[in-house]
Amino acid sequence: MPSRPAREPATAPAAAVIGVDSSTQSTKAAVVDAVTGRLLGVGRAPHTVTGQGGARESDPEEWWQALRTAVAAALADSGLDPAGVIGIAVAGQQHGLVVLDADGSPLRPALLWNDTRSAPQAAALTAALGREAWLDRTGSVPVASMTAAKWMWLREHEPATAAAAAAVRLPHDFLTERLSGAAVTDPGDASGTCWYSPGAQTHGPGSRGYDPELLALTGMRAELLSTVAATGATRAGGLTEQAARALGLPAGIPVAAGTGDNMAAAVGLGLGAEGLLDHPVVSLGTSGTVFAATRNRPHSALLAGFAGADGTHLPLGCTLNCTLAVDKVAALLGLDREDAAPGGEAVLLPFLDGERTPDLPAASGLLHGLRHDTTRQQILGAAYEGAVVTVLRALDELPLDAPDAPLRLIGGGARGTVWVETVRRLSGRPLVVPEAAELVALGAAALAAGAATGRDPVALATEWGTGRGRELPAVPRDTATWNRVTSVLDRAAPALLAAHP
């Protein structure tokens, strides 16, 4: 488990906020001093993910229960009187499709971002407009992860459920609505739907901020969707009486519009502040991501052209297979995750859940280059190398004006020595590893504080110093391993795609 940031005993703050990170595997809640950013308490609760093959689903009601459990645990951990909480915000896993009835209850389990069954629908959407038109309009080419592709899958495979939907939500929207009663999202999370154009502030009356032509293409009605707020710091509403009783918090406190998990991590790092524009981040979790807050809009099929929660662009490359895939390889080999060595001649592409970047949704893992003297430790090291090379390939596509800035390394993998050293030698760049272990929750806390005080959440996070950490100098880049892995990946990709059309 990632280590928790060190906390020193101190007197109770005058005001605190709660940031919630509702991720694929669990919910984490952080109670944070609204003035200093000091982490006062953390609570956690697990989620259940079900599905075979390409299916990945979760019950949204479990997310709500996990939020209640995590908030209660965080408050208990902090020892804080709940009356001192002045705001709350949720950051959630992106892209998931939540369909609700008229009472706000889920009609079926949510389709998660890493559910790859919608790959044919994503391909059909891409063909309908063309890759360049999608990049111009949304900054992204549709892939199976995107919400619009999942909606198309639902319309084709479960038409009765789609027809019965009274509301369609993203995971963080669903939880924000449970807290505030308001159907509100933000530009950051909306930009991962393929219904929203990040460069446009509005699309006219009744559009709720979405692109009417994209809605028509996918058969979505704007009135089913959450309204896109101006920024993630926007106050969605006040905590309802019902939610206040469930959480033990004061009714009426501000609930921020929240955002997606990657956007919240960017806020928690202070990205978008003048000194941290164009500074790339590598996040190692269930997925592997690379992103940066930029003034420049991206135009690359390897990137998602997301919006930041603060109005910047947040171009992002995402892989499906990162820490969980490598941990699975370690378990199959009977090794501890840290018992790894550089892969030698072995190359392992750990595409255990298909892959998003490159777009190979039905691919499987591939092991190449075994010799008599290949060790288990080298095979595990090759899994690390395959995962890291896959995510770092998107780094060169980021539209950065500061190409030599250090990489900021976050996520659960950033607490692992092998992960850190593998990124270091394969990138050849200096690293900054922030001390804070809950950056998504801390970013959500900054959004909550912004909604409560009217302050800019990125400026708040910068003052809090949540992005500070240890600095590691660059080491010579391991170009031999890089070239070996990329050569296998480039040669294997067409065969993987042909084998799993």
C-alpha cells in the first residue's frame, strides 16, 4: 500500500474540507486543513469490479456506500469535529457510463473506463466523422474507453435499458448529485465523453454545454446529461439534508462540481500555475497515464485532448495495463513485486486487459525473447519495462513548450523502487516524486476549498505545497531496452489487431 504523507500533531483547524477520490478499485477520502493544506485524516473503502473478458462493471450504489464509509473513517482518523467541515468535492474515475431511472437509481451496473466491449462502437464513431475531424472537434479519437462509445454499445446490446434511462452520468457526476441534488459536471470530466468540445465554452441554449451534432451522432439527448459548469471549482450546490445525515456533516456546505481523477491530480500538483505549465506527469496506477497542463491544444491520435479543471488544456495519454498487470505477472512467477531485474533479451507486453494506447482493445499479453538463461526476475523486469515504455511513448506527443522539464511521478507505482528506477532509466529525465500519496483526493480538496472560499484551487494547492517532493537527477537513457521493446511492440501490433479484430 502507498505510504501516507507524514502528519504532525497540531491544534484543530478553523476550517477543513473533504476531498474524495472515487477510483476504479476503491474510494479514498481526505480531510484537509482548508488554509494550510495539512492532511488531517484519510479513510478508504474498496469497490467490487466484475466482468469476464472485456467486461468491467461496478455497482454505483457501492460507490456511494464506499464514499460514506471512507468519509466516516477519514473524520475518525482526523479527530475533527464534523461541524468544522466547510466543503466537499469528488474526483472520479473517468469515462464510466452510469444510467439512472427517474428516481436516480442505477438501471444496471456502470460500464467502467476499462470495459473494452465498446471497441466496435468506437471504431464506428471514428469512421463516421474521420480521425482528423474528431481531433479537430474534441481533441480525441474515440476509443473503447470513451463514454459515447459505451452509450452506443448499450443502445445496441441493451436497447430497453437505454430507452428507459432518465439520466446518464459520469461516475463523479453521480456522486456529486447524491451529495448536492444537482446534475452538474465540469469541463475536465466532460472532455472524456466525446460529447464535448474542450475549445468551446457553450453550444447554445438547451445544449448543457455539449456539442449538439455529436449528441445527435450518438443518439444522446442533452437533457439526460449533467450540465457542464464553468470550472471544477464551481459550487454545484449545497449538501442536502439527506446526504448530510448520511455523512454526519453540516447540511448546506458547498459541494464543488468536482472533476475527473486525472484533472484532480493536476490540481493537487499545482499544474496550470505559471511555473508548472508544460511540466509532464507520469501516473502509475491501475492505468498508466502521462499528461501536462498546457496552453497548447494537442492534435495526436495517441492522446486524449482533455480539458483541465482550471481552464487549461490537459492532453493525456493513457494505457490500460500498469500496476495491476505487473502485479499479476509477479504473482504468476511467485515473486514479490520488488524482486525484479532488467529484462535482458526478454520483452513482455503486459496487455492483459487489451490496450488503449496503442488502440488494441482485444489484445492479450505477449512474451518474446526467452533464452535458457532468462530468469524469473528478468521476466518480471520485462513486464515493468513493457508497461513503462508503452506509457512513455505518449510523452513525446504532448504539446510542451518546456520539453526538458522533469517528470513528476505519481500514483501507487511511484512508491515502488522498481517502478521509479524503470521510469528513470527508460526516460533519461530527472524525476520529482511528490511526498503526498493522495494527490487526487488532495486536488478534490482544493476544489472544495475553492468552492467554499472563492479562491482559485490551483493557487491554493500551490500554497499548500502538495506537489513538493524528492528530486532525482537524470541517468543515461537505456536506449537498448527502449529500442528492443518498441521494436517488438511495433512489429506485434498489426498481428495483435489481426488476431483479435
